[in-house]
Amino acid sequence: MATAAIAATLAVSACSTAPATTQTSAAGPTTIKFWSWNPDEDTAKPYIEAFEASHPDIKVEIRFIQYSDYVNTTQLALQSGSGPDVFGLQVGALANQFSSLAEDLTPAMSTKLGEDWKTKITAADQLEVDGKQVALPWMITGGGLIWANQTLVDSLKLTVPTNYSELTSFCAAVKKAKKYCIVQGAKDAWQNIDVYQSIINQVSPGTFYKALAGEADFSSPEFVKAFEIWKGFFSDGIFQEGALGATAYPDANDAFHKGEAALMVNGTWQNADTTNARLAQYAATYGDSFDKNTVFMPYFFPQVVDGGSTGTLFGGPDVGFAVSSSSTAKDAAETFVTWLTAGEEGQAIMAKTVQQPALSSVPLDLSDVKTPAQVTALEAQGPALKSMIGAREIQNADVKTALGDALSAVASGQQSPADAAASVQAAIAAAK
């Protein structure tokens, strides 16, 4: 869910000399430590309960860490030998940088599903680094959506905008009602990059991914135009004041779910918001400030370019799970990871949360979705997920950092769109 800024200076190595501390006992179950930013404790509970019920010899202890702290906390812990047995990884730079700290899961998957296991798991190759399967995908998600607090929108007698002109009028009306229009966690590069990809995929479909591969020039006019549109989200009052100081999680996410904002840019990883089970979790989290009858509705990102098309998603594995190479309970850790990602039982729980399971044989379960309109919206995502235009994550950490910095600089007025585009191109050229 599943997706954030990674410091360019992050240096991950396999220099740890002390093994990860894992509780074991001849008289009791093996205890494995599981760290991630996704899932949180509430979301993880049904998975862990089901796993422990079918594997009484293994106990799982989860530690949820907000993504803004996750990368450095986990890296330092793994290197010091005090880290988790199982940990979350993201496609791209994070998988590359943590690869030396993770076990190769190819043998475990060959045992679990057979030598042809890659034909049964969607996009596992995106979590492969130099031939090493450093993690396994848990769910498949796509960016390129905007979510509406439909209950709030309806109460204001408004319609979710489908183009830029409608968006500016919509935001003016929402702000008049003392609410945020689109609440953006612009302190987090990952959410800004998601918005930029949504924009550039309308300006020039597919060119973003060609530029990252060195097959197009990031300083060309289409990228500059995308930066100009991005700047407009701030100067035209579409994002809230102070957006650059807000994180996506928990700041923007909490504001949106508590009814303080009409819209939030997010992807299919938020699909569980359409279920009664997730609404009950929010009621428990937010208390009386949350109405469990609230309807959250996904829409494709609005048309922000004349002639641009909507309905394009980009993505792959939202989060993958790795086994620490310094774990003293590798067998138990691998059993848990393969159960989560390649087991019918674990993936069926995923399907019930309305997330696309990585195990292709498991279909979505829409039985707990609150309204027929939400079912229709979720079903519309299926074709877009099958024909995604490109990966959501940027493979090179320096390029990802450069783009995140450029977006922040343009938003704050410290850099022109042309200079921003040139700075990203320079990072791409340096990465060759």
C-alpha cells in the first residue's frame, strides 16, 4: 500500500556480524519478528491469526513502522543484528538497496509452487535483483486514481471533477465549505511522484518510462509541461495550504478519512476503504469523529491535459516480503512469507480486502463492498491493472531522489519547471 522518499545516501550492505535475535524454545513455538509499513497491526491481525492457527509451531510478532521512519530504522536494525526475520520491501530502489540483506527466495518458491512458480505469481520479476528473488509480492496495485469522500462530496451537492476546469471550480466550492479539496502529503516524495506520473502519462503516454531507461530526454517539452501542471496544483489552490509540510501517512490520510477533505490522490492499495470491515476499523481508530456509513469512492485521475485520456494505471507489487539473511529462524520466516504471498489461504484473505492477490489463481472477493456503485468502480480497475503502462517505482535511488527533490522545488517556487526537468535528466545521465 502500499508507496515514499528514499534518501540517496542510504547505503545498505551485508556487513552485519551479529545474527537477528529470534526467540526459540525447544518447549514452545519459534517466534519470528515481522516489520513493515504495510500492513499495520489491525490489517495484519487476520493474516497472523490464520497463519498461527495452521502453523502452531510458529509465532509471529509484528511491528508496524510508518514509512517515513521505516527505511532507516529497518536498515540500521538489520545491519546491527537486532532487526526482523521478515520485512517489507518496495519494488525499485528499495529492493535494490536491501538486496544484500535478504535471502534469495527462489528455492523456497520452487518448493512451494514448483519450478514454474513465476508463471503463477504476478510481477515477481519486479522484486528480483541481479537474478536474486529478494522478496515476493503480496498484492498487486496501481497508481493513477483519486479517491473521494463521496459522503462529503454529496453533502456539498458537488460532483467529482473529471477535468482540470471542473477541478478548480470544485476546489473553490469545497474550500468555501471550510474543507480541504485534495489533501496532499507533499512532504513525501512518493505521493508527489505518483501525481507527476498521472500527469505525464496524459501529456505523453509512456514517455516517462522511456526517459528513465535513457530512451527519451527528461528535459524535453512534455516533461516541462507536466511540471507546469504540477505547479498549478499548488498555485491554483487545488492542494491544501501547507501541503509541503504534511506527510501522506498519517497526516493527509487521517484528514481524508476524518471528513476534513473531499479528495486524496491514492491508488488501488486503498480499495479496502470500500468494505464494511475497513470502515469498522476506522470507527475504532477515529472514534466518534468517524461515521461508519461514510462511502469512499475511487475514480480515475481527472483529465488535466486537453486531449489527455484517463483510466491509465501504473504499478506492480505494492509491497513484497523478504527474509533477513541474518535471521536465525529462516525456515520459519520463509514458511510465513510463502504462506502470505503464494498460499491459497493467505491470498484469499488478501482477496477479501479487495486487493488484487499476487497469486493469480485467487480471484477478488467483493462480498464485503458497501455499495453497488463501489463494486462497479472496483470492477473497472481490472482491465486497467492488466494493461498498466509502466512500473510505479523508479529503480535508481538517485533518480528517484532527484525527481522528488525537483517536484518539491517546483512546488515551493525554488526551481522553474524547465530547470527541474533538466535536473532529473542530469540524474538519469549520471546513473548510466
